[in-house]
Amino acid sequence: MNSQLFAAAAAAVALGFKLEQASASIQSPVGHLEPFGGWLPGEPIEERQDVPGPEDFYTKYSNADNGNGRPVVFRGAALRMPAMKWRSDKYLLERFGNEDISGVEWNLKETRAGGNVEGMNKMRDFLASYNTSDIYMVSQVPKGMQDDVQFLPCMQCGGYLKFLDVHNMWIGRGGSKSVVHYDDQDNINCMLDGEKRFIFMHPSYKNRFEAHPNSPRNQFGWVDTALDRSIPGYGAFMGDIDVDRMDLIKYPGWRDVKWSYVDLKPGDCVYIPYQWYHQVTARPGRSINVHIWYWRPKRFDSKSCQADPSLSPLPHAAATKVLEA
């Protein structure tokens, strides 16, 4: 082979190698086929070692950022709740085994299509099965357990208790993963046992996230079952992505989405403002958390704080009785 042919062949090989590298780069963006969030480093949310008073909570967190709110974690805020005793299955069975529960779902890795587990009506039914089954509890806190769960001082005046929705409990054997979604209510979520990571994305992504739902034109995997009854599951959520293996080629919109996070440990509580997108993953091992959903007051009711300045811990059931009186 003469020198010109050799040089041409070498150049062709080099060009092919560069094209292969470029192709590999295009096909494998940062975080591709990695767990949710792998495309960018996350930022930790604010942590506090105390719980602010109701007005500070409303101003600095609930109504911050032009009404979008700001997530914050209160480390150790639930440690004095009687519900911290729920960390033993034996304790739950002996004290609350006969309590009615309202929901147990299939699939620790949430799909919203698994449906409810039949025959799970009592706490004892769930405790007998969950450690060896692909199930987890999402139930309203049973009546007999409500006094063990207390509202944090930041909610106990100002108007929050006038707009309560439900308080739920989640129990699983660990390893559960939620879909990416948002809620229409504010949420204070307290970890009683185990550990979970909460990942958050700002509501400013709404137009991008939800454009062209149920369509290949959507770059995030957003589905809305109300628009297409043939889609399995319920509600609106990122139903077409796999949070364990993010396909950033099929869903390239995620590549520049910024996210924040908190790792919740027993006794910690996190505030999640409404319409903040989030995804939750439980570490291996038994986990229990409880949350209270409520609609945020449009204005802070300062008069209610003047009437009750003590802000002592208040059980959910007691607050409900006050509101019903």
C-alpha cells in the first residue's frame, strides 16, 4: 500500500473512531439508565434543629417564593411524639392490632396500577403479611392511634387547622419507590422508623413537565389518566419513566432539571409545599411515616394565635374534636 493510500485509510479509521465516540456520547448522556436524579447533583434543602412559630413558618416557608412555598426539614421534631413507639411490630400488634385500616396497595415500586390488596382490613392483617409480600400500607391513621400523632407547633394557630384534609400513615418493609408526582395540599411528613430520601422539583417546571400529556411529544413521561382511561393507574404523574433506570434519550427533558433533596431519619419532619413535584425512596428496612395534608390558608390568621399563645403539642384527634365542636 503506497503512502497516500495508507494515510487515507488511517484518516478514515480515525474519523470512524471519532464518530463512534460522538455517537456514544449522544447515546449516553450523564445519568442515562441511572437512578432518578443522576443527571445533575442535587442540592440539600434547608435544615432546622427547631420548629418555627406559626407566623414565621407561614412567612419563611408556606408563603415564600411568591406563594410557591419552600421545603424545609425539622430535624428531630417528632421525637417526643408517642407515635415513636410504633417502631416495633410487636407493639403495634399488641396495642393496635384490631384497628381498622383503610388501604394497602400492591407494588413497593409504585405504578399506581397495582390496586388494593384484598382482605387487609385490620392492622394485624397487614403486620402478618407485609414482611414477605410486595405490599405497603397507605391508610388514614386509625382512630385508636390518632392521639399518638401530634401537630407540630408551627401549625397550631394561624388558620392551618381550619383547612385539614387527611392524615395518612405509610408502612413498608423498605425499598419502596414512589412515582414522581405532586399533591394539591401542603404536607408535613414525619418519619417514625426507617429512612427515606425525598427529591423535590420546583413548581416552575409545570408547563414543561405537563405539556402534551400521554404523548411522545412529552419529554418527561407525564401521563394524565383523566384524559385517557386506557392508561393504567390513577391521577396525573410521571407514569412512563422508570425511576431506577432513567431513559434520558427517550425523555431528554430531564437532563437540565434541577432538584433538591433531604434524607429523613426517625424523628425528622419535612414540609412539602403543594404542587412541588417529588419522588420518595425508602432505604432497606422497615419504615413508617405519617403525614398531614391540609390546604394552606390564603392569609395568616394572627388573631387565632393571640387567643391561644401556648402552642403546646396537640394530638390530631383532639384538634379534630375542637374543629367539629
